[in-house]
Amino acid sequence: MVSKYKPIKKRDPNQIAIPGKLGEDPTVTFARAVLQPELQAAGTLREYGKAYGDQDLNGLIFSLKEQTRASHGGDLNRADAMLTTQAHTLDAIFNNLAQRASNAEYLDSFERYLKLGLRAQSQCRATLETLSTVKNPPVVGYVRQANIAHGPQQVNNASAAERSPRSVAGGNPTPQNELLEQIDGERLDPGTACPPSRDDPAMATVGEIDGTENGAR
């Protein structure tokens, strides 16, 4: 008996389905697809994942787009799992290199293994710090000004325009310092006037001027 169903043709894992727009230049369609981060990452994952077989690029792109949409929606579970597993992997690399350094016969090999191992340990620490920041993002606070000091201090809270000799817009001079004359409602005492000295008679007090006797010239 002959089957009326046609066998499904196996899709080439190297071919990528690129949806295009009506009337668009194919070169523009291809360039837009190549510049997608998901496609770039899929190509890299396929190269480094050859141990798991010949992976399909379209499947990788679809899965990466799913994770991108989840991240945009605030779901960071995959990022949490990724950073956690990466930290464990880096820790395994560190221990492997540290053991190789311990068993090295020559000083040059010892230094090389230990240097690479400590570099992996540093990356592990940085990965855990990033994971902590993702799970507990810092709270940003804005403080206008805090002046804290022990003992006398002078604080100038004037704006930049007031501190400059002339403001940029209107050319107004810096406001002058005001005298502290309000102490219990009394003004500062100017002191007693000094009598004129004989050494400088020009500075003597001028007498009263009678308008009738001294007419204007």
C-alpha cells in the first residue's frame, strides 16, 4: 500500500528563515537580520556547543528571543541561574588550575597555572557581586546638601549666579553683605564725634549759612 502522505523534508540547520517586508531590498532585510543580537548569539552558541550535536540556528534564535522578552518584562530568573552556574564553573576552573600549580615541577609552570587560577577566582568573585546587584539593586537617593563639621564653619549656599561678580543674564553685581544691626532692636553705635584739630583747620566744622546774609552768586 502506497502512503498518500509525502515525507517531511529535513530542514537544513544552517539555513535561517528571515522574514522580509513587502517591497524591501533583500540586502536591507538580510542586514537587519544579521544585526539582531539573538542571531549573533545563536551563531556563537552553535560554534561553542558542537559537543551537543549539530544545533538548529532557528531553534536557538527562537529560544533567545523568548529569554529577551522575559528580561524586558522584568523576569530575571534565567539571568539569576546563568550567573549562579557561571560562578560555579569559574570556581571549578580555579580549583583545577590551583591543583595543577601544586603539582607543577618547574617554577615557570607553577606561576603560569597559579596566575590563570587566580584570574578565574577573580572572575568568580565579580560574577557573584553582579548576581548580588541583580537580586538587590541599590537604592539611589538625592541629597541637596549636608554641612557637617566640628567647630566654627562658614557655608555659602548661594547659587552660581549670585557667587559670580556679574550674572550671565542680567549683569547684576554680587549682593553685598548686610551688617548685623539687629541685636535686641538696637543699631550699631558709631561712637563719639572727634573735635576738629588745629593741625588741619580745613577739616573744621562749617558754621551755619544764613540765606539772607549770604546770598547766592
